[in-house]
Amino acid sequence: MISTDFGPNEKGRDALLAFSLLFQPWRWRRGKELYNLKRRLKSKFFSLDTHISLFLTGRGALYQYLRSLNLAQDDEVLVQAFTCEAVVLPILDLGFTPVYVDITEQDYSIDVTDLKKKCSPKCKVLILQHTFGITPNDRLKILQFATQQKLHVIEDVAHGFDQDVFKNKRFTGAVLMSFGRSKLFSSVFGGAIATRAERVGKIMKEAERQLPNPSTWFLLQLIFYKILVVVIYGLYHIAIGKMLHFLFKQCNLIVPEVTPREKRGKFDTLMLKTYPNVAAIFMLEQLDRFNDVYQRRKAISTIYYYGLEPKQFSTYQYALNRFPYITKHRDEIQAFARKYNIYLGNWYTQVVAPKELDLMDVGYKSGSCPKAEKLSTCTLNLPTHISVTESEGILQIVNKARQLTL
């Protein structure tokens, strides 16, 4: 099986590490790995004077950062359409109003013209999303505009990012990271805020300290995930793999990424927890092989770029978390690929995902971001965590399916 969504980061060594941790419960909540992870993130992606705070989820990290800004009720937060509930629900829960900005087809990020049109005096925060790990083409223009308008900037790099974009640079505002299971590197759950602002850094550190740890059952679910995914992958080519996947979910051994409450458009405070040490252990293992993973994803993105027709936009210079392919035959290609045990992705099927979410609950007005609405119906995601041989096979399948639908 090849899947864009299911456990793209997990290897046998992750499962072995998780299995060993089952018998070391004293390391689950607190330990030196939390400090080591912060130090590693600083040295690899930022500068040593950066403040990094870790939380159980990226949405929890965003919630804490927004709360630290002391905004007034009904202040507005500029956020792009073509995003997910993890970005929008913390805004709503804190009493702020999301203002949706349209995107461009070239980078799936904020359209500068639409940003300038929708920015009002009530707007206090701008969330700049690096969708799929693509650095926004107009990033510097957007940041300059934000400075002129005195907006707090949060660069959302949850999908991934160019590893040199913040390295030793004096960025303003904050950088939001996610270590979720489908991201560039993963501890199953996890998120971080990086900032260079001394005052906000202290507030975030205190919030991190005061939050409770997840329950013992939740920590066991994190550990089980690392083991079960590898087992399911290994057996998915036969029926038993699918049966085990179904059984594990029914037994609540695989904790869902999005809770039922979140699918109903409500922020789930169960996700407001601190980052456990066992997750830091998992992350350090992933960072040990980050350079190899980064270069492989970059190489696979290049193969897709040159192998797909028609050419759409230049993405091959990035190590993409997923490769976006625009096609009006998305559903047909996905169905065709499933015949070969390949499960392609569809970030996103509506302007604020997941599809179960009622857009009225998150304050989105139909027609306000037409390009994002269009792209949410025709963007197919191709996996980038795979081998060259596997990517070439996927290219053949996608191009064959495309020819059959023409």
C-alpha cells in the first residue's frame, strides 16, 4: 500500500522505539528530551535566541499564542481560505473573527490584492500559511504590508517549510509548527510556537508550564500508533491489514486527528495539553533522519513536476509534504489509483476542511474566495515520502487515468 494520509513518516525503527517505551513509563511525561528537542529545533531551523514552546497540538499552540496577544473581543484575524479547522477554531473560541482571504493558484497562499482589499482597522493578526510546504511567492510583500498595517504575523508552517527560510534570520511575530502524523516530521501529535519576542516568549513558556499532561491512556495511544501503523502497512497487501486497521480504530487504539467536537465546528479543549516527553523522544528520532527525508521529498517533488502534464507552477525546488496536482478529474484518478492499492490525498475538499465541517459554523461566506473554492474541488495530492521507483509508478497511473478521462 502507498498512502498520502496514513502514517507517511513511520518506519520499522519508529515502531521498535515505541515498543521499547511501552516498558519505560517513567519517561512518558517528563524528561531531558523536551529540552533537547527545543535545542535541536533552534539549531536546525532558527537562531539560538529564539523562544520555542511545545504543546500537544499545533492548534493548541496557536490558541495559546493568540491569547498572549491581549486582543479585544471581535478583533479580526486574517486567514486564508483553503485551510483546516485547526487554524480557524482557536480564533473563534477566543472570540475573534476570522476574515478569509483568497489564494493564488501559483502557491496556494494568500493573494496580496485580496489581502489589501479585506484588511480593515479591526484586523490585528495575519496568519500566513505555507501550504504543502511552499514558501509563498509574495511572502516579503505580505510581510511588508503587515508591518505597515501593524499586524501581528504568524507564519503557519504546519505543512512543512524551506529549512533555510528562518535560519539565523530576524523574523518578526511567530512561527507555528505542527508535528502531527501527516506532517513533514511527526510525533503523532504535537505543535510548537517559535518567537523572538521576549515578552511573548515568557508568556508562552508559562502557558506551557501550567498546562496538564495528557492522560495515561492518550500517551499509550501515541505509542500504539507508532507500532500499529507499521504492522498495518506490512500486511495491507493482504486482507488482514485492512481488517486490523478497522479493528484497531473500533477499539480506539488509533486516536483520530480531528475529534467529533471539532468536526462540529467547536474547539476541543481536550487538545489544550502540554507536550509529553514521549512525543519529544519520537521527534528526536525523526529529526535524526530529517536531512535524508527532506532531500528525498525534494527529489520526488521534482520527478512529479517534470512528469505531469500540463505543467502548472514551479514547486520542484521545495521538499513538499504533498505534491498538489490540479485536475478536474480528481475523484476519477483517486478511484483508479485505489485499484492498485494507492490511496492519494485530497487536501482540501472545501475551503475550510474537513468536509464534515459546516462552513457557516466557521464564518465562511460562500463566494468570498472563489479561487480557493475552485481549488478545493480539483486539487489532488501525491505522496512525496516514497521511493523514486514508487513515484514513477504513481506518475504512470495518474497519467493513464487522466488519458482515460479525457
